[in-house]
Amino acid sequence: MAETFYLTTAIHYPNGKPHIGHAYETIAADVLARWHRLQGREVRFQTGTDEHGLKMAQKARDLGITPRELADEMSGHFRALFDKLDLSYDRFIRTTEAEHHTASQAIWQAMEASGDLYLDRYEGWYSVRDEAYYDASELTEGDGGEKLSPQGTPVEWTVEESWFFRLSKYQEPLLALYRDNPDFIQPEARRNEVMRFVEGGLRDLSVSRTSFDWGVKVPGHEDHVMYVWVDALTNYITGLGYPDMDGDMAKFWPADLHLIGKDIVRFHTVYWPAFLMSAKIALPKKVFGHGFLLNRGQKESKSLGNVTDPADLADRYGVDNLRYFLLREFSFGQDGSYSAEAIVNRSNSELANSFGNLAQRTLSQVFKNCEGSLPAISGHTPEDEALFALVDKAVRQEMPPAYDQLAFAQALEAWMGAVFACNAYIDAQAPWALKKTDEQRMRDVLGTLYICIAQLAVAVLPVMPGSMTRLLDAMGLAPELRTLAGIGSHWYSQLAESDFRLAKPEGIFPRLELPAEEA
Ligand code: ME8
């Protein structure tokens, strides 16, 4: 049986259209899903929308529609965007689904059975924007003296009857979890923050609300709805059929990775494992909190008028150009700033001029001078061997651990290094000049490049699935050979024996122009 890999993104609040941060996170998750599939693993990739809570209820009220109508409309935009971006999710979950209500009530009852829920009165600060409770000591003051959450959002004083979860009971078990599993929270800086927070002591958590009713009802107490994070976190097991512990729960749980942004690490590494411990369900293996994307150094917001629709970026610059840019430009654990110029420059220098041009130069010569079929190689010079070794090192030794560690920028840097080496090789060997002087050597050079290009294309299939698939199709590489183990010298002989024809090469990455309004 194939090894399994279960990965999830955060579920997104559909209180508005998706923004670039949503695209960023889900593209990264898709790259990982594809990377694990490329190695033969059975992957389950889940994303979706987080549709309950006060934020949704208030937004719907402002718009004069029901929360359900708002969720239906916006969730559709998320799904359409994710399809446009070529995201290969296996399950798109919506927390308003009936199965999700069942799963959330089941985990609630399991926590209740452990004696971890009790009824009391909540008095304290709440941020609707973060859907989070804060201790007074965590708050800061805004310019007008108003109280703000650590994320800079407004907080309001809340007094309400509420169910509480005995989070305080889990302080020691959580600290033991972090100590025994140093990889549980990544990157390291996030782990340190969480450990400091938990070491500071945990208060019991208010987990239900009575002042509104847009949520999952508390079993046996229908006047309460669950705190939105209780149901939101449960999505990760709803999608596997919980409370049924057989089937997909047995197959895919515990999750291999929850991929989320840095602002919601506390929910995933403190609350979620505590809920799971209480409900006696195994804990996820890893939580990775990625950095935030900024637009020319600023947070996107309606008031600044700098909100970018990721679907427009994809239309304007190309889906794969955008995917490549987002993973290549910044280190995944850290914040990064993007702009139209940066996307255009990166695409033109690396995709159009370096890789695209290499493929185009090579394949058009194969098409013209080798009758459109794989050049028969007679032997290799030390230069050919050196190039093979270099490409092999990049795609087999450097890129795999980088992908595994979510160091996408590093994986793509190794890739680019190999692309540069191929370009230097083609310039030095000048196969176009060999046509007249030494036709066999021309074939050897083109054949060498052909193999290197196929390997390089396979190695970035997870990042640029559409364009690399088109290229490999045009090159005649059989789909079953498109794995890192599949390409290499044996592949060459297999392909050479088959009666294959190269399609007339088409440029894969056209040069992009900076739109006038961005210049
Ligand atoms: O937090 N750059 O939903 P959300 C990068 N529903 N990532 C960003 C970002 C940015 N500028 N802005 C947001 C929620 N994100 C909850 C999650 S999970 C059980 C519930 C990331 O729509 C953010 O960190 O506000 C989160 O991982 C995801 O986008 C959804 O954010």
C-alpha cells in the first residue's frame, strides 16, 4: 500500500472575496501535494471555507443578506479561484455542511465526556476580526486610546453565559508535546513564541456564545452556539469522516501537515492539540506557520485601496508565472513583499529568458535538424558528463529535501542554477555551428540537453503543472516516466526505442510587459 500524506490549509473566512494571502497559502499547499504525489504517495489535500462566527454574521447584516447567502456567494469565489490556479485539492470543505455539524457536535461530546467542559460566565475582551479572546495584558492602545488586540484589531468587552474548556489542564501535556516533538511547530521562531505563551500559563477558554446563533449548536444546549474556532479546527477531521474512526480517518489521520499563516499558530498548536487530547484523538504531526504577503511593503486593505484580486494577477501574468513567483521570491517562513514589477522581472529573467529560451532553442533544433525525433547519442564528452552530474545533483539531491522542508525558494534556486548551467553549455557547445562541421556531435549535444530539460521540467512539475505538462507532452515523455525516479538514462533508451515525434515547439513562457498603470 502506498504511503499516505494528509495535508490541509487553513479554511478561509468567506466574508469577502479571496485575497493574495489565500492564494499564496493554497498554492504552496498544492505544490506540496503534487510533490508528494510525484514520489508515489497517496495524498489527501483539503482546503475550504470557515463560514460561521460573528465576523460572518456581522458582514452579512451590513450587506442586508443572510450569513448563508454571503457564505454561498463568497465560497463560490474561493472555489473558482482555486480551480483557476490549478489547485489539486481532494476535498473543499464548507463548515455549513451537515456532516461538519455532526463532527463538531461529536468532538464536543467527547470533550464533555472527559470532564473538560463546564458552564460559567465569560467576562473579557473579544476581537471579532480575529474571532479571538484576549487577556487584558495582551492588549495595546491605538492612537485614539482605544484598546487593540496584538494583531492590531479592535476588541470589545463581552459578558455572557458561556461553556468553558479546561485549557489550563493541558498546559503540561502541551509543553511535553513541544519538547518531545521539536518539529511539531515550524518554523523555529513560531515554536519559541508558542512555548513562551504556554509557559506563561493557560486560562480556560470560552467555547460557546449565546448572543448570536450563526454557528454549530451545542448538543443539549441549543441556546448556545460553539465558538467558531472549535468548529473551524474540527474541519480537519470532518473531511475524513469523523466521528467514523474507520475509513479515511484510519487511513489519513493524523494529518502530516497543517499549513497555516503565522497569525493563527496559537489556535493550531495550543487549542487544537488540547481539544484532540481531551477527545482522545491522535495529534497532527506538524503545523507550519508561513509568513505574510505584503503589497509593496504594505498590508492590503480597502482603506488603502491596494487590494489585489489574485484572479486578475493570474489572468494578467499567467497562472504558472504567479505560482513560480510566489514561491521563488521569498523564503516561505518569512514575510514577503510583492509588486507587478517584481512578478514581471522574475518571470522574464528566469522563466522566459532562461528556462523558456533554453527549451525553445534546444527543441527547435531537434525539430529541424534531427527530423523531430530524439537524437541518437553516440557517446559523451566530459562536458556532457559534467552537465548531467550538475543537473542530477540539483534535481535529485538538492531539490527533494528543500521541498520536504517547505524551503521552496531554495528548491527553485537550485533549479535555476542548473538551468544556467544548461544555458552556458549550449552557448559553449554551439550545436547550431556543429550542423555543418560534426553532425553526430550536434546530435550528442542536443540529446544531452534534451535529457536535462526533461529532468528539469519534471522537477518543477509541482510548481508549474500546466506549462511543464505541456512541455513534457510536446517532448513526448510518457506520463508514467514523469517522476524523479522515472527520468534518466534508462528513460532515454526507452524513449529512443518508441516511435515518438516531437511536436513543433511552441514558446512556453512569453515575455511579459508591465501594464502601463503599474509602470
Ligand atoms: O484565519 N499573507 O481565515 P482567514 C499570507 N478562518 N497569508 C495570509 C495573509 C497574507 N497577507 N492573510 C491571511 C482564518 N493569510 C480562519 C482559519 S483554520 C481552522 C481557520 C492566511 O481567511 C492566514 O494566516 O483570515 C490563514 O492561514 C489563511 O490565510 C486564511 O485566513
